[in-house]
Amino acid sequence: MTAEVLARSVVEELRRAGHEAYFVGGCVRDRLLDRPIKDFDVATDATPQDVKMLFPDAELVGAAFGVVLVKAGGEVVEVATYRVDHEYSDGRRPDGVTFTRSAEEDVQRRDFTINGLLYDPVERRVIDYVGGRKDLEAGIIRAIGEPARRFQEDRLRLLRAVRFAARFGFTIEAATLEAMRAQAARIADIAAERIRDELNRILTEGGARRGFELLDESGLLEHVLPEIKAMQGVEQPPQFHPEGDVWTHTLIMLEGLAAGCEPTLAMGVLLHDVGKPGTFVRAPDRIRFDGHVELGVELATAICRRLRYSHADTEQILALVKNHMRFGHVQEMRESKLKRFLRMDAFDEHLELHRLDCSSSHGNLDNYDYVRRRLDEIRSEPEGGLRPAPLLTGRDLIAAGYRPGPAFQPMLEAAEDAQLEGAVHTTAEALELVRLRFPGERPGG
């Protein structure tokens, strides 16, 4: 059973029981745009208790707000009772709701016209009380009713407007954009996790550059990511960055992100040069950003903490910022150092960031091509490639008579380096290398 089949069966069952029921929201919008549909939502005049009686296994996840989940065959359909919302005192959710039997009243509380469409899957017709179909055809994001009120009700709609405009390549209607500018500072009322999730979607749904241009145009950028706003107007040396300032360079990189990319890669791209505004120096020879990587890591750490990224995601984002300049030296690296570099976690993200960095500036992909070629060569090596089984372990050192201590780590690293270089091939050879390299350490000493 597909989600659409389940949703249609829910509508039909509600109809047989004498209720109204329609598909609503994003599934209708995406059907009209001929885009893949992820979720199917149903709006109905049936109360949560009515729905529960018809679907005994349904889950009452938000009965006070009229929301019930109907599950079958591994699929889930959200069924919501028509409602009118009360005041939103917290800028996130209504203080209460009143159920209504009017579908038209229900859609008036929703965010944007393109999300306020209903679809009758039985008669196969669209029901439009808010002009959403016309806005879809014109490529416009327009708040339903009074824009200021819609954003006061839920501040996250400020970011959702940007996300939908970026994802679909739409423009934001003038009055809606003006209301966004007027309320941009209130985005701080929203929980950091919700802001993070919307930013991730803006970055990974295929319209990242447009999304950040709209964040700036709407006044949201300076309140959500002032560190990115600070990139604007920061010059770069034209011999390396003919494209322009740090902001322009970052936008071009964002434009190159593939839809569906990992949020960590997208954040790494966004933040890789975040340290440049704070390290800008116009030196006698050229513009310099000495120490921008170190400052970038510091700023990225603060941003990830502020937006409540997980520890694992934070570590990867920081690794991308920390290591993005190392590609400039790959062709001079010793084999062991190169292999350690290439075996970093999620190295494909490091490599893609480097490709975007070069393509969005000077265009020289020599180091990128070199790394790709060396990866292919190393992966075909019979000795185990990037991560060969170690020839020497702490147990081997103990068995050879060495006393455990702080020297073990550099001894094992030296043995592994030699192994990666192809200089040793057996445990005996590795032990002999340690004996010669660390003469101050004696077995049993």
C-alpha cells in the first residue's frame, strides 16, 4: 500500500460515514507542480473522536488541535479536523482551537496560498478558496490573508517563506516580503532547533543560493547568521578570487550544491570561509586572511552550538572548515600523510567542498583531479589501501619486551607511517624500525 492509496481510502471511509474529507496542503501543491509527494494529509469536518471510531488503531497525537494519525501497511496519513485557531501568544502555536464544519474557514488559518489548496481524490478536482492555484502558476509565495498576522502566529513561517521560494524558484509577493522585513528580528523567538531544521532544508533542497539571497533580502540573515552577513563586502585577492567578495564566493558555492546533499556538507560550504571577515588584511603584496581557518573553526563551533547541531554533525562541519585549505598541499605530501588525509571520515564531503571552492573561484582543479586519481590508485593496492591491518600493535611491543608508556603512541605511529609508505611489510620489520627510531626506549627498560 502506498501513502496515496491509504490517504484515498481514509477519505472514502470518512465520506461513507457522512463527513467531508479532502487532501490538503503540500501534497496538493506538489501534485499540481508535478513534483514527488512525500506525505499525504487529509482535512475533514470529522472530530478526532469521529476519526478514532472509524479507525480504531489511529493514534491521537494532537487531539486538542484535531490531529490524528492513521497507519496501515507501513504508511501514515495525518488527518486534521477543520478548525479556527485562537490567538498565538507564544508565536509558535495557537492557545486553543475551535473546530468548524467549514473547509473554507480551515484553510484561512494556513500559511501560504500555495499550501491552502484542497483536492478531492474521488471527484479529482481542486478546491481553491485562497487563490493558491493562480499563485502556483505565477510562481508566487503569498501569505493567506493579512501577512503580518500570519507571521505573528508562527515566526517560523518567516523561514518557511524563504524555503518554499528557494525550493520552487518562486518570488515572494511584495506585501508578504514587507511583513517579513518588519518582523525579521522576531525570528529570535523561535527555538534554535526549529531554525536549524529550516536552514538545513534551505541548504539541501536545491535552491541554497536563492535561499540565502532571500534571507538577506528579507532581513532575516543578520538575525539568524550574522557571521554570514559579515562576509558581504569583504574583498578577496582577485588573482585567486576573480568572482568577487567572500559573500559572492559563498553564494556561488551554495549554487553548486546538489539537491539532497548532506546537511553537514552544506554547512561546511556555508562556513568554510566564515573566518575571513575577521582576518582581512590588505598587505603590501596582496589581500591576506592569515589565520582565517583557525578563526573559522572557532566561529563555526559557536554557530553549531547555537543552532543545537548534534555532536557528530558538529564534528564533521568543523572538520570541513578546519581542513579545506589542506588540499593546496596534497601533491607535496608524503605518502603516509596523504593517506591519513584521504581516510578522514566522510572524505567525499571534503573533496566535494574543495571542488566547489575551486570551481567557484580560480577554476583550477589540478589538486582535485590529483586526489581523485590517487584515491583510485590507493584503493587498488593489495596491501589494504588507506586502512591496512596494522603490522605492529601495543601487544607486539609488550611481547617484544617494551614497557607500556607514553612512548607507545609515537612508536606505533612511526610503524604505521612506514607501513603506509611501503617501507615495512612484516611485524619483524616494523619492530626493527622502532628499535632503530627510538634508541632511548629499550625492551624491559
